[in-house]
Amino acid sequence: MLEADVEIDRREFTIAVTLAVAPGERLALFGPSGSGKTTTLETIAGLVAPRRGRVALAGRVLTQTWAPRHAVPPWRRGIGLLRQDPGLFPHLSIARNLRYGAGPQPDGEHLTRVATQLGIGGLLGSWPQEVSGGQAHRVALGRLLLARCDALLLDEPYTGLDAGLRRDLTGLVRSAVTDREVPGVLVAHELAQAQAFADRLAVLDRGRILQCGPPDEVVRRPASRRVAELVGYQGFVPVGAAGSVAGVHPERVAVGAEPGRGLVLTGRIMTCRPAGASWEAEVRTADGGDMRILLPDRPEEGGGEFAITLLDPPCFGPDGVLLAHQVRA
């Protein structure tokens, strides 16, 4: 079990995070840039000292700010940290980069197996400056896997890589966390990347975890309007009591009036543009509000009014907190 209960002072705010990640569990810290995600990860890794708190892994106290005080150095924590920069040593071959941190007598057969699994088996005799950016990230991941760490921390490690490579590497890390039964924590500011990795999603904003739970639950039932904004809700429409609003998620919309499935609105398509296999439309509702939705087929711009249904939208009270009931037409 990886446990952290820490407070870290920053100029803008104090980060106060409590989390526990079980062996084999994958947790994603998701939130906007500057919310404290990377600082939290670095505190767990021992690179940042908290003002107050405790970090423990598999029963070992790694950080404790009260008596008896503990501050285990990063290289003795048994924690693997993978960042955006692969951090390969330019004076070492790919094989020696992979072996770095694997112990004095690394298993050659295991190294070859990991390299083959990562698709870099033919690069072992090459040098870092001779491989592509995607290959360098695979080498960094291989080095992390060979180190046999007690926990894996990933700080947006695949930013800038193409979608296919991100998907492949995320799958490998997921498997490593599960197969080795070690805690895994990923920092992400893209929701899709966090969802692809995580068993649990923790939404972090200005140093506080606003909600933590299964990714699908967090997206469909955000605990507050702020969480809804962070997980992709593009607008809010007035409903019921004064000050209450329903959240509009662009992917949780059906064309036509289906009152049994959610909240029915009438609107007019103002503009539309391709969005992958769908069409992104800007809709102006009858009460003058604007929202963005995704439709399966190209709608007619500037056409007559048509009905859309917000599928089981979350409803928030005047205080921005999720109400217990869902909104229906």
C-alpha cells in the first residue's frame, strides 16, 4: 500500500492531499496545469519535502515530519518515477541505459524479454542520439520496469507522442502495475489519458482533491460544478429551483426529444465543424444560452429549431454542489 497525507506550501496556495493506493491499483491524478499534481508526485518520490505530513510504502515510513522524523532519500525509496523527458544517459548504449538501476547483475534474459516486449529489441547496441523520441520513451519505460520498483509514478510521460504510441505504452504500464501488484500513480491533464490508465480518478484543483472514484462515475456524476467543468462539461442550463443548473456534456446528448432519458431542450444550430467521426455543433437554446455538442451526422447550420436530450445530466444547486436527483423533462 502507498499512503500519503501531506501538506506542501506554494506561493499561490497550500497543497493538502491524502491518498492511498493499493498494490496493483492504478490511480490517476487529473487536473489543470498548476493544480499541484506534479508537486504531489515529487513529494511521494522524495524530491520535495512537505511542510507537514507522512508518506509510507509497503509498511515502510519514507517521510514523516514529526518525531521520530524520517526522510528516506529518493534512491532508497524503491519508487520508480517516469517523466516527460526520457532522461537517457547519452554516454551509455541503449542496453546499458536499460540495465541502469536494475542491480549489479541484471538478468540478460529478462532484459531481452522486456526490450522485445517494448519493440526495442533491435536497438540494444544503439546510442540515445540514434533513436527517435518514441523509442527513447520506450527505453525509459523499460529501464523503469527492469528496476523492479515497489511503486510506479508517472508524470505525464507520453506528452507529445502520437496517440497510437501513447495507447501502447499506457497498456504496458497498466499491465506492469497489475502483474507486479505494485501501486501505480499517473499525473495527467488530459482526461482521456487518465481514464485509459486508471482504476480510480482523483480530480485535483488548487491543491485539493475535489472528488475521487471510478473514472466513469466521476464523469457522469461529478460532485460539484467545478468538477463538472474540469471533466468536460461545456455549459450549464437553468432548471427547477432558482439558481439550479444542469450540466451539458457534449458527448452525453441525443438528437430528438426523449424525456424518459433526460432533459429535453430546443435549440438552433449556429455553426458546425468536423470532429473525428462526429460533428461538433454550437447550439443556441430557446432561452438564449450557448452550448457545444457532438452529433453523429452533419446538422444543418442556421436551420429551424430542433430538440436535443441531455442524457441524465447532473444537476447542481445554487452552491454548486451536486443534487441528489437527476433532471428529467
